[in-house]
Amino acid sequence: MANGNKELSREQQEELLGVLKARFEKNMDRHEGLDCTKVLAKLEDNTEKLWSLNEMESTGGEPDVVGFDPETGEYIFYDCSAESPKGRRSLCYDREALEARKKHKPENSVMDMATAMGIELLTEEQYRELQKLGNFDLKTSSWVQTPENIRKLGGALFCDRRYDTVFVYHNGADSYYAARGFRGSLRV
């Protein structure tokens, strides 16, 4: 991840904005009716959010605009990489699960990493919305926000797409796999 002060250099900002603009233009079906110029202007005014998008990008998430909330005036970004982001795999669900592991602890947890990046873990509903925009996680899976009642019992939820269907599964929150990461959302 980037430096600790959550700021990008002007050069890094321009490079990221160029990547986001190209992705926006290449995937117009993800954000019909939205104006790229307005999105980029909003990003330029929110450098901390731009830093978070850079974290999403640098860990393989390929963030893109997937919507606009007219009530808050915010653009909504999701990780749109074909598979679960490579730089965010092999993580257990949260700090409690990480600390509970006696052997072979992963380097981090999903919830800690998302917090450090300044993003939110996708909910099951958001994951299903993403899947309406394309076919994601055909070979991998992604942790999603887990209801407290499931988490209290030691479980956590993840999703993937197989057989042209989105599946929701459960696992122990302390488990981790090389093919399971997480997808995030960011409102700007």
C-alpha cells in the first residue's frame, strides 16, 4: 500500500485519473448516463478518496464507477476486476479471526485491510448488483459483509459466480484461500 499520509503526488494523481478515465470510457455499460468529466472533477476535489481509489487500483481491483446517488451527490465505485483482486487474497475475514488462528496466520484480515484502504467491503446485495454489469469471479471468490449473527457464531460469507449463477457460501471466518479475496466500494 501507498505512503501513510494518504496523499498522492500530483504525478500519481494524474496517472490514476488517466487510468480511471480510460476504464470509464471502455466500460460505458457500467455507468450509463454519467458524465466522466463530472466524475473526474469530483475526484480532483477529494484527494483522500483518490488515495483510496489508488489503493484499490494498486491491489488489482480495477475500480470503476457503477452508479450515482442523487440524494448524497456521490459517485459509487466498485472493484471491477474480472477476478477477486490479486493483492487482496489469502486473508481471513477480520481481526478476531486472525488472532484466533494458532498456526499459519495470514498477513492480514479483510476488514483491517479495507479499513486501512478507506473502502467498504461489498455487501451481498452490492455483489449481486456488480454481477449484473458483467461476469466476475468465475475462478475466484470474494468475501462479503457478514451479518453479525453469523459472525458471532464464527462464520463469514463469500460469493462467486459459477454456472451463470451467483452463489453465496459460508466458511469459518479464520479460513483463507489463495483464490479468495475481497471487493470494495467507495463513495465519492
